[in-house]
Amino acid sequence: MITLLDYGAGNVRSVINAIESLGQKVKVVSGIGDLLSAEKLVFPGVGNFGSMMRILNDKNYVHALKDYLLSDRPFLGICLGLHALFEKSEEAPGTKGLGLLSGHVKKFDIDLSVPHIGWNGINIKKPSRIFNGLRGDEKFYFVHSFHVVPDDDSVVLTTTNYGIEFVSGIQKGNITATQFHPEKSGTAGINVLKNFLEPGSEKKAITHVLTETRLSKRIVACLDVRSNDHGDLVVTKGDRYDVRENGEVRNLGKPVELARTYYEQGADEITFLNITGFRDFPLEDMPMMDVLKQTSKNVFVPLTIGGGIRDYTDKQGRKYTALEVATQYFRSGADKISIGGDAVLIAEAYLRTGKKTGNSSIEQISKVYGAQAVVVSIDPRRVYVSSPDKTNHPVIRTEKKGPLGEEYCWYQCTIKGGREGRDLDAVTLAQVCEKLGAGEILLNCIDKDGTDSGYDIELINAVKNAVTIPVIASSGAGCVEHFYEVFTKTKAESALAAGIFHRKEVSIRDVKNYLSDKVETRLVKNN
Ligand code: 1PR
């Protein structure tokens, strides 16, 4: 029996699913007694150091947890579960950590996008049974803005390079903790979990010793989901956001099955977008929760869900906050939520008043679940102008001229699946959302969606150069070369595609194989 410490601030379902996939049973801590009697404890931390310690204190878990750790029983901390072991964190000055290890937690101070999101490697610093069965050059999924700085080097198990070399794993006696998420790291991560759950007697040597690790560019498979006219939940695909063909919603498959296929092909992340979320209410649209629950049972890479995340009042007048909606999604297996239309309205309000209210969906969800869990999905469309003074919006000089030979354009934000254009441009939206606490931008482009003509490089550069958070380039991928183009002509961290994967024109494996000697990617053989 594995005991799991859930303090209620994140996606523990994926950890439970990963452990259960290894044939073990999980008991979630519901009181101090469970901590005292635990034989093997897993502590997956998500969110913010301050709120984590406050909850642990409120529940009176701190003493029991320290006793457990001091008794040297097997412990696996994940992410914030690693940070908790230290004395303090820059994320919550004045808040005491468990202090089992001397040292502190520091915010990344580097000239790269923060959070550090994605698949990176580990430099193994000492032998451990936790690595049995690994080669040593596998990549693991990271998502964090802070890293630990132990005073005692002897506890360092692994380091990882991201602007600096930081400590990505510690081990002291039976206590192991990783900055990366084994439960989200495909087969390699499941292997690490297995080694913790059933440690072998000998420490087998790894064959590949890395001296410097590199963050991979991520390939994201996107599933636009909605009910078709027969009431079936289907994966569909638009052509410039028009998902109907001969009057019918295109049906390209079933969401759970397709997600599993893309995982097996080596997708680094899966995104589900409930594309009618602007008119539905997700808490009534339980099939999407179900899709997440089913998918997270056997897909061990990060899952993002978008569509309908906003405050809502139902027909009976009951109010729901966007945070409540997001919480249900996280509880169902999502790692990140994506906000579309609501982000535009929030940014417009912010630009009108110049003030953060703290009440917006972006701010609230980011505060509770961390910036890394909040993606803003932008649906822009090109608006051509003959000269920059013809608009108040920031323009770019474009190589792809407009229908009347216009040399300039700006990118107009839309809501409601592209149906309504707003007086706001994509660059400003991205900047405002970053300020309000978004951790990543999913940058679509209506003009490119479903066209197979390649990504809108000009748009991606304009947005990427205006923010410091990671950007997922989306819309237009039609062949493997388009992925190479987007990664070499822009600084986007990820490339998302939908149509070519659904229509089986190109598989994710094809993309990875093509990129393998050109761009840093996670090797498909990991999965
Ligand atoms: O506004 O918070 O309810 O979220 C709704 C979400 O649904 C938004 O993220 C919005 O992007 C998405 N959405 C709404 N309508 C559509 C539509 O297609 N009619 N899909 C839609 C957006 C764009 C991408 C697509 C890429 C890659 N789809 O997700 O997957 O363009 O496609 P490609 O590789 O085939 O070119 P809210």
C-alpha cells in the first residue's frame, strides 16, 4: 500500500493513476494517523510553497510528516514535495519549510523563459536504485519557476541545466525527491516510480552519463472536441475554424483513443479544447471531465484542457467561479487549463482601468495552482493596413502582403471561436496575460488553421519577443519541415498541430525522427 499526501492543490490523480498502473494500491492521507502508519509515502506538491505550508500547518500534518521523514521510511517528493524538505523558499518569504534538509529554494534568475517547462535531462551525480533500467539520457517533464539550493552537496542526486546547472533531484537515506514529475514523464518516469515502489537490491549502472542536459522543443497534439449533430463527443478539426463540411461537423475520431495513440507515438503533451465551451458550461458538460479521467489513466504526459473556463451563473442563478471550473478539471486529471475568450475580456478590462483586480480567472487560478498551470489560448486573425498610422494597434511589416498589396498588418484577437473580433491585438493580450499570472501562451492563428501552409512565423515572433513566458506555436502545420521552420525561425518552445496528425498524413514519430539530428527533441523510443 502506498500512502499519498494530497493537500488539495493540484492534479494528484495522475500520480495515483501512474502508481495504480504499476499494480499498487494508493491510500490518500485523510488524517495524521495515515501519516503515522504509512510505509511508503509519496508527496506530489503542486502550486505555491506558501499555500502548501499553510495547509500542512492547518491540518497539523507538519509534525507527523517530519517524524516520518526523520524515521527514514521511504519517501518520494515530487516538485513542491522536494521544495517542502528545505528550510525556506523565495516563493513565500517568511514561511518555514519542513527543514529536513538545510538550504533554500530560489527563483530562477536566468535569461530564459520562466517557468522552466518541458522535457529536460538529468546529470546523475550518484548511483541510486531509482535509476535502475534507465540508460541515463532519458528526458523528464519539468514545470517550475523555483529550484532547490541544498547546503550539503552530498544529498544531490541529479542536476539539470537550464541557464544554470540546478539541483533536480536529492537523495538522503530512503528519502528521494525530484524536481521533475515522474508521473508525467512517459515510460522513463513510470520506470522511476516503479523503482521507488519496488526497489531492487542492487544499483545498476547507467550507460549514458550526461555532462550537460538540454531542454527539448515540445511537440503537442491538439484535439478540438465538441458534440456533433448526433450528440457524440468527437474530435473535430476546422479549416480556418470552420469545423463543418457539407453541413456536418467533421468527425476525426474519439478523444480518449486518439490521445492514447498520440502518447504512444511520442507526443510531449496533449491538449484538449472544448471548442463550444464559450456557449456550454463545462460543469454540465461532464463528458469532457470523463475524457480527462479516462485519458489520464494511461497517458503519462501533461494534459491541458481548455474551453469554457470563466465565471458562470446557471439557470437556477447559482454562481460558479472560473476557479471552481478549473478545480474540477485538475481533479479530473488536467495539468494545465487553457483560457481563451475570458482572457480577452480580462485584458480589455485591465487596459481600461490599468488595475489588477485579483478576481479574474487568470489571477485566481494562477494564485492557487501556479502560473505554470494557466495557459492563455489566443485566436488572432490578420488585419491588413496600408500604413502603421491607419490603426492604433502595433503593426508588423509583413512579407505576406494583403489582398490590396498592404504591407502592414496587426493581429486582431477574437472570441467565441473566431466569430467575434475585438479591438485588441494579440501582442498586447499576451503581455497583459503574462502580467496577470499566465504561465504560457497557446498561439493559434485563424488564417493558418487547417491550411497545411506552415505556421505564421511573423505572428509567433511578434508575440514571443514581447513576453518572457513560453509560447506554443499553433495552426498551419502541414509537413515535418514546418516544425523545423518554426523552431529555427522563432524562439517558440513548442509546436502544436492537429489536422495532419488526425488525418494520419504525418505521425508524431515522423516529426520527431525528422527533427532528431536538427532540433533538441525527446526521443520517441522513450515511449
Ligand atoms: O474561449 O475559453 O471557451 O476556449 C475555447 C477554445 O476553443 C479556445 O482555445 C479556441 O482556440 C478553441 N476554438 C474555438 N473554436 C474553435 C474552432 O476551431 N472553431 N479551435 C477552436 C481552435 C485551433 C487549434 C488547432 C490549431 C492547429 N483550434 O486548437 O488545433 O489551429 O490546427 P492545424 O494543425 O490543423 O492547423 P474558451
